[in-house]
Amino acid sequence: MKGPAGVGKSAIAQTWVEGLEDKHSASFFFSRANHWNDPNKFIPTIAYQLATKYPSYREAVCATIVRDPFVLKKSINTQFRELLVEPLRELSPEDHDASDKAVVVIDGLDECDGLEAQDTIVQVIITSVAEGTSPFLWAFFTRPEPNIVASFSSSEAKDLCWYLTLPVSRDVDKDIEAFLRDGFRTIRAKNSIPADVPWPLDADILRLVEQSAGLFVYGASAMRFITLGPGLPGPPERLKSLLDLGNNASQSLSKLDQLYLLIMQQIPKDILQNTLLILTSNAVLSLRREVSDMCNLLNFSEATFYTLLHNLHSVLEVESPDKYGSRYLRFYHASFTDFLSAPERSTPEYCIRTHNLFSRLYSACLDVACAPLPQCSPGLTNGVYISRSEG
């Protein structure tokens, strides 16, 4: 399935995964904004999920990794052969029947890091399907980037693939309207708005549908802004500010960009630059970093960090702690970070700038380098120690 940003591909992929139940073997959701876009993690992640589902496969793939731990560092082609194709030959009859025609879902292939890696993933899977070396059906959800379209247009792929285009279409207006009405019912209940108070008006909902212009990402972001946006007194005022976008439409900005600009405008001017530092660090640093690490890098306390992001809950969230107690930032949609990276879209005031981040990191490194070292424990000499709490 191919389609432009914001039409709901990931939502469809997620819904499909949930609906497949036992016929879902594995899935991988690439996300550039959340740094889950390393192609080297793709095959091991799929292998892990298959191992939790098929016992005989688990035994075979574990034996492979014990025999050669460095297989996890090898090329995508080698990983596919040694972690998928060869262990799948060892499936028990029961696991073979369960895996036959089961589905592997791959969402956001266009957000995988590197065009060559994107092409390799497509090619290795198409070759496997053509040769019958894996029992699965493979479902891709992606933007129609030229290299990906070309990969799926090869003579080998054409006879093996079923193609579906999800365009920006007003045919989904009814679905967006239903989503908005459900969201407003939740807001009314949460805020104890009496049944005889006519809010929102039907005309207001229909105007929001019109402003969404067939993009689910607009409706979802707008609803989170109305629900969570702290910059205005309450949901009615936030809804009005959204509807005003339709009255003051800029010819140079898309409706989604106007919404993102409104969200950024809620950030108080006195904290804007520090908020942009956090957004820039998330966009520039190649690895997904814990909140505590980002605080150390930027020299913010965690309380300050959360305060700086308080106005952006409609476009991002701080995830609940994982099993190690770590927290991470998660952006709801890549279109927001795309918006921030393009000054013609986000305007110079809200565009992220790497030189500001590098200057801040340089200063932080100097502070650490110039700080006196703590007293060494008795019996220790030449100890070098940097306290995380002091970083």
C-alpha cells in the first residue's frame, strides 16, 4: 500500500495487525522521527517475533546465533538467509501449518535509513517469495518514493505483488467526521459539559472535516490539540483557534502546516529557544536517546525538560518508563519533524537549527571538562569519574 504522508497508512497497518490475530507473524514499524529506522535492526526484530511464535523456529535461530553471534552485524542479505530462510527450513509440521500464508507487516519503509537499505529489503523479500524460501505473505505500507516504486516495478516483482494506492481523498471525510465526533464526546464527558450546552456545533465539526482535506493526521492532531493543548483557556477556545485557521488561510502553507504552526505558537517566547534545542537534538542525534541522557546533554533538569515540552503534547509524548525505567520521546507523526526541518514551512522562527544545538553541546562539554573531579576513594589513584547528576 502506497500513499502520501498523513493519509492513514500506519493506522491501517496497526489495525490490520490487530485484526490478523493468529495469522500475524511479525511486524516492523519504521519511524524516522523516533529513531526506529536502523535497517540493521529489521531482520533481528522480525526473527525475535517469529521466535516467540514458533517454538521449532526459536530452537533453530538460537542455535544459529550461538554458533555465530556476529550474524547480527552482517548484511541484510546474509541476515535474511541465516536468521530467516535457513531456520524456517527446520519448522515442525505444526509450526509450518501455522506459519503458512501468515502475514509480516512492514510499515514506513520510506523512513528506513538509506535508499540502498530500502531497496535491499524489498529485493531480498521479493526474491524469497519468488523462490518460495519463506512461507509468509509480506505487506508493505510506504510513501511512494521513486526508488521504492522502482523496486516494486521490477519484472520479478510485478507478477508477485498486489498494489494498492491510498490517495489523499475526500472519500474518507465520513471516517474523519466519525473520529472527530467520538473525540468530542470524550471531551464533553471529561469536562462535564451539560447535555443541553450545544458544543461543538455540527457546523464546527464539518468545518474541521473540511480543513482536514482527507488527511487523518490533521484530524488526529487537531483533536489532540483541542484535548491537550495548554496554551489557551479550554477546549472551546482551542477549537475556535483551529476554526480561525480556515478564515485566515495562507496560500503558501498547507492546512497541516498551518496547524503545526498554531501548535508551535503556543510555546511562550521565553522558553521557545530551549524547546527548539530539544526538538533539534531529537532530529539530529542519530540514536534514540533516553530523556535523562537528553537532559544531561543539554544541561536541563528533568523538571525543566518536561516544562519545555508542555505545549507540544498534541504532536509528541513522553513514553511511560520501559522495564529498565527509561523514558523516551515519541512523535506521533513524521510530518511534524519534516515541518520543523523546512524553514519555508515552519518559518525561520520555528525551524530547527543545528548550529544552536552544537553550540550548546560544545558549552556543555567545556563545563564537564573544566569541572573539578570528585575526591577519589582511599586506595584509588588516577581515578576519572564524571557524575551523571553533575553532567
